[in-house]
Amino acid sequence: MSTTDRPAMGVRDILRLPDFRRLWAAQAISDVGDGLTMLTLLLLVNELTGSTLALAAVSIALAIPPLTIGLVAGTYADRFDRRRMMIAADLLRAAVVLGFVLIGSPDLVPLLVVLAFVQASIGSFFTPARGALMPHVVPAEGLLAANSITQATRVVAGVIGTGLAGFIVGVAGLTWPAFVIDATTFLASALIVMGVSPNVGRVDAAVRAAASGTGSAVVEGLRVVAGARILWTTLLALAISMLGLGAVNVLFLPLVVEVLEVSPVWLGAIELAQSVSMILAAGIVAALASRLSPTTIVTGGILAAGVLIGLTGAVTAVWQVALLLFAIGWFITPLQASVVTIMQTNVPDAARGRVMATLQASMAGASVTSMALAGAFGDVLGIREVFFVGAAIVIGGGVLAGVLYRTAPRPVTADATRPGARPGLEEALS
């Protein structure tokens, strides 16, 4: 689908689309529940065990599915009704989350880890199905705005969910109400998705008939990425950038508390500063889309983030950290929205679920690898030095993206929403 023949749609235009409003509302509600459960799980494990090892086990259980099961889940998003897959995932997650209510002693923490893994695994089916469904709900010229408002809403929902978790656990001293509320959000999400037009979720019968085995389908999806420079360039640039960003995320707390020697209370204000700018940035995406291509936004966003991260490593006061994080937020939302838009508009519909799953897996893999290395390098090099190294890696990812995007060929654009269509590149290149 070409995004150059028609003017870019803004957020207001997107919200006039009934099916998008339903998908957006469903995602927002479940994101609140996710934020609520994430913090509550960590608080529960810490209360029952007081063990950092147990906390790490829960974090790993949540991180592994996108790396493994996610790739397989993408093949199913390309074969079966995506709308029904989202509904089934919501209903199953509602049941699994209620299982957390049973965890009341240290002996049951291993069960909690298993349930966390199962919940994240089911979520790995939901994400590619939703990503693959979006181009059938929103016109190509509106995808950037749609993805932008989705990213901004995810930030708001996460903050709300985290705040609810702190209130419920802190005031009531109980964790089970948080899990019940999360289960309710999944049920509400499923009901809302049921209202989406049934036809938009169906996969073409010819595509289902031609489907190969799961392993072969995963390989075919990877071949789609490898065969289009805009796709593998985007994934490679993001993976490199995440190697730098992951380390920074791990060492952010030590920078504030140990290097700057200020209270952890400041972390909330700093996170709020970035969240505010990410939300505000959603409002300028339509203006950016009318002037810049998604690839230009990705390149510029990565480069700007790298420079700002480097400056963060040199701060001498906590207010400077808040100011820099506020600045970074302005680039993150357009960057994230542009990446998803590139994947949606440059992939044939028959492979879109697998490519979205590959994006999810590559980001998770790079982030986990970076976080695993961050602690060791922080001790050896120093916290500030890791920020500088991380910034250099991120900037390297941005430079690589700019070079590879600019030298990519410009084939004839095809309608990527048609079954069997070849992915077009022209509309995403500047």
C-alpha cells in the first residue's frame, strides 16, 4: 500500500474508525492489567522469598517466550483468524492470571514462575495477531498515527497499572485483588475485540491451503525478512541499538542512587518526565508523517537517543537526568510507531504475523543479552563509562540504518495487504 498518494491521517482521523477504536480500547485495558500484575508479581515474590534469585527467575520466565514461542506463534497468526486468536489469548490469560491468587507461601513460588511463563507464552500469540490485523483496520496512510497512539497509550496504561499495584498492595496489604482485576481486564478486552468486524481477522483460504509445517513456516518468515533490505535493516539497527539501551536500563538505578547520591524517590519523577513526552509525541506523528518517511524517523530517532544517552552519562545533577529523559521521550514514540509501520506496510499479508513475531523476538533477545552483560561491565568499566559505551553502540545502530536505508533499491510498490502481494519498499524510503 502506498503512503505517498494520500495525505497522512492524524490521530483524530484514526479514532473515527470503529474497528480501530475497539482494538485500541482493548489493548489499553489489558495494558493496565499487565502493568498491575507485573509489579504485583515482583512485590509478591519479594515478600515471600526476599530473594533476588527468585525475582530474576520471574523476570526470565516473562522474557523467554517472545524469544522462543513467539516465532512459532507468528506462523499461527498467518494461518488462522487473527481476531479469534486475540480473543482466545485474552480468555486464556484471564484464567492463568487467576492462578496467581493461589500463591501464598514460598513453597509455591516455583508454581508462580511456571504460571508467569504460561501467561507470557499466551501473550506471544496475541501480539503478532494484533500487529498483523492492524493494516486491515487502518488505511496505510494512517498506520503511523495508529501505531503512535497505541505506543503512547501503552505508556499511560503502564503508569496507571503500576500506580494501582502500589496502591492495592501498599494500602490493603493484599496481592490477590490485583490479579482479579487483571483477569477482569483480559475479559473486558476479549469482549471488545468480539465487536471487531469478523471479516478483517480472516486469513485467505488459499493461504491456509498452502501453509507448510510449523518449522518450515518459521523459516519462510525469516526468508521474507532476509529478502527485503528495509526489513532486515530495521531489525538489525534496532537489535544493535537495544544492545546499548538494555545496559543503560539496568544501570539507570545505580546512576541515580550511587553516582548522583540522591533518593530513589526521584526515579518516579524521572519516569514521569519521559512518559509525559512520549505521550505528547503521539500528537506530532501525523505532522512528521507528512514530511518524513518512516525510515528517516527510525534513523533520526536512534541517533538522537544515542546522543542523549551519552549526555545522560555525564550528568552532575538529577534534574539534568529528568530533562534528558524528557527529551528522549519525544523520539521514542515516533521511532516505535515507525518500526511497526515499516513491518506492516512492507510485508505480504500471508507473512505479516511471522515478521511481527520476528521483530518481537529480536528485540527481546538483544535486550536480554545486553542486560545480562550490563552488571559485569558496570563493575569493570564504571557506571558512567557503560552509559558512554551504550550511547556509542546506539549511535552505531543509527548510522548503519541511515547508510543501508539510503542505498536500498526502490522496487515497484505493491499492496502489502493483499494475500500473496510482494512487499513494497518505495513508500518507506526517503
